Amino acid sequence: MSNSTRRDLGGRYAANGVTSPKLAAARDFAGRELLYLSPGGAGRMHALAPLQTLGWTLRRVVDARGAMRMLHANLRLPHAVLIDLREGFDARDLDELGPALSVHNAGWIAGIAADQVEDPIVRRLIRDYCYDYVTLPCPETVLHTVIGHAYGMAALACGHNDDTGSNYVDGMVGESEAMRSLCRVLNKAASTDAPAFIAGETGTGKELAAMAIHRHSRRQRNPFVAINCGAIPHNLIESELFGYERGAFTGAQQRKLGRIEMANGGTLFLDEIGDLPLESQTSLLRFLEQGSIDRLGGQGPVKIDVRIVSATHHDLELAVAEGRFRSDLYHRLCVLRLQLPPLRERGGDIDLLADYALQRYSQENTRGLKGFSPCARHAMHRHAWPGNVRELINRVRQAVVMAEGRYITAADLRIGALGDGQPMTLEEARDAATREAIERALHRNRRRLGESARELGVSRVTLYRLMQKLGMRGSEEDVSEEAETA
């Protein structure tokens, strides 16, 4: 067998035969916890003994109380739990298991006898609580795979991830290349006081990006003040921005500081700047040129030191061309430009954001949701997300409240085949599935092409060519290396 053939078969066999499948698996599973819940059959644990040679820590508990004690010993540590239902569990025993079955850091697998699949109590337990089930005894490889997957789901639920750092950057969740690129630009924008402009569709998180710039800048200890220029009536926007003195007009009983002055020393975020009326654009331009404001009814200019960050979902260049926005103000505001990607272009970030929203709002459902069903995952990746991240968060929160099962479905999210436009062609469906598989592998392997290719069972060159076809990128180092060899 040639070296290239060995790599194509998954990379488990090195050219010199250094790494065996068992050693590689032991490395992958090292330090993972497996609980075996069985009230009587201690002797049956011998079937699980091979897992210990793969690096698993195997523990046995005999009842619900023991399982709860073990799982609560460290809620940050994920566990796979195999419950052997061949040992004669009755309805009362399963009721006592309720609290343990709902613990977020456990991925449950049911082991059953062949005839138990028709038992309604067993069927309900598997449907509502278990990641999967196996008919025991079963082939060793099947059992190992199912247990490994259940552990992985528990790791996601409790935020445990051995391979990557945090997915949360200043409130923005994402590991896609688009988000990584955005974070690099955010860091550069934070290192200067130049005005920054953030473009992006509604719901993409423009205010979160502005806050991230502020928190990483030298102004972080000073105020961050936001104003939505499209939410304030045109006749009030000037007083909101610049303030006024007592007696400046009828009803002005005391001095009012404007938002610009309130942000002195810090950052002013002008959201929906494209909705600012032309007369206010002139006043804002004067402030940017002079660095001072004149309160309505004031006696003279007031010096202000503030960094301006603006944003809009409108096309400002088109607004300038049509005369709805001053070109000189546009160039003053757009010294640095950041573009937030729409959710439909962020691939695997959809899953990360959905899991984040579920974890954030899960307490609003008293039944203890376990996650998303495969149909929900598929529907989320097919949906166009016109409302972007805001729409996803709102749909998940609504589904948390309305879901009747243990897993959120596409129907709970109110997305699916209906209303999603034209159905996919076979080629589109194949490309979507390939993209999702690659994104997940890259995420698990810190975007390293070599490790991702081994996991997917293809060569590095094949993976690189697939990514080129789908318009994807890996790490800069791996991509440059593959470009030279492809």
C-alpha cells in the first residue's frame, strides 16, 4: 500500500506504521468519563473493559442517587452514561431517574434486550432522554462509537471543548472564517481613535461590534454611549445629540447634556446613521471638524474628546449618490470600514449560536430540553435568516417555550420546507452536506487541514480542493502549504 493510499484511508497509518488505530483512539478518548448504571449486573461490565484500554475512565453506579452524586461532583465535566435496562428497571425506578436524566453534562445511552423495544416505558425513556440506544450485546465498535458520540453531545452541552478556546468574543459567538477575519479587523480598529463605520444587514450584531471596539480601546474605562438615529423624531435629534441650556426654549426647565457630551472621553455609537436628517448631518460634520459642540441656548463652544463609531444597514454610498447623505460626512465617518457577515454565510456558526441561545434560555422550559433534533439542525442550515442572528435567537427562545418534546424540532422553530423558497437540487444538497461536515471538522481541529482531512477520511489535497470548490478557507498556514502542493 502506498503512502498516499494510507493517508486517504484516514491518516491513521503513518508511512512508517508508527500509529495504530487503537493507539490513535486511546489518544482521542483519554480522560473521558463513562458511567455504567446497573442495579445488579456487575459481571456484565467485562464487555466495557476494552474502553479502558482506549483511555476511558469507567465507573459503575447502581441507582439514581449514585448517578446524581457522580454527575454533580463536577458539573463542568461531561460524562457518557450507559443505562443497562436489561436489569429489570420498572416505572418507579425510571421516575426516580428523572433528575439525573435531565442533568446537562450527561449523554445517555440505553442498553436494551431485543424484546424491550416494544415496551412503552422504555420507548418513552429513549425518546425523551437518550442520545441513542443499542441492543445488547452488540459489536464492540458500535458500542464504542455510540458512547463516544454521546460524550461529545454532553461536552457541547456543558461548554467543554478540549480542542478549541472560547467561542464567545465580546458577546459575539462564532468560529467561521468570516468571524475570525472580523475579529482581526476589530482588533486593528480598537488600536486607533479614527472614526469607524460598521456595515451589515439588520440583526447581524453591529452594536456588539461597536462595543467590542470600545472595550479593547484605550477608552475602555470611559463611557460607551449609543443612540439610534432612526428611532428619534427629526425635530428632537439635535437636542439629543448636542443638548441644551435651561430656558433655551419653552419647557426647558434645566440643562440637558447631549449624547455627544455624555460620551466625553469615551465612544459614541451612532446606530442607523443613514436615517440622520440632512440638517443634523451638517451639525454632526461641524462637530467632527472642530471637536466642539454648541448647546442650544449656550454661550459658547464646549470642547469634547470622543471617538465616533457609526453603523447602518443602508447602502450609504447609494445614499450619497442619491443626495440623501452628505458625501463629506460619509468620508469623515468611514475612515475605517468593517463589514459584518450575514448569518447565511457563516456556516457552522449557526449551530454554535443555536446552542448558545438554548443554553441561555433553557431555564424557561421546565421539562429540561436536551438539544436540537437532526431535522431542526438541517432546517436551520437551509433557512435564509433574513433577520440574521437576532432572528435565530428569537426563534430558539420561542421554541424553548413552545417545545413539547425533549428535543427542539424544525416545527418548534417554525422553519422548514414551507416558505423556504425553491427546493434544493441534489447537487445543492450534496454541497450543503459537504460544507457542513468540513466546517464541523475544521472547528474540532482548530482549522488545521491535515487533522481535519484525517478525520474526514480524505487526503489534504482532496480537502483543499473541496474547500476551493465551496468557497471555504482553512488556516492561512495550511492553505498556503496546500496551494503549493495542489
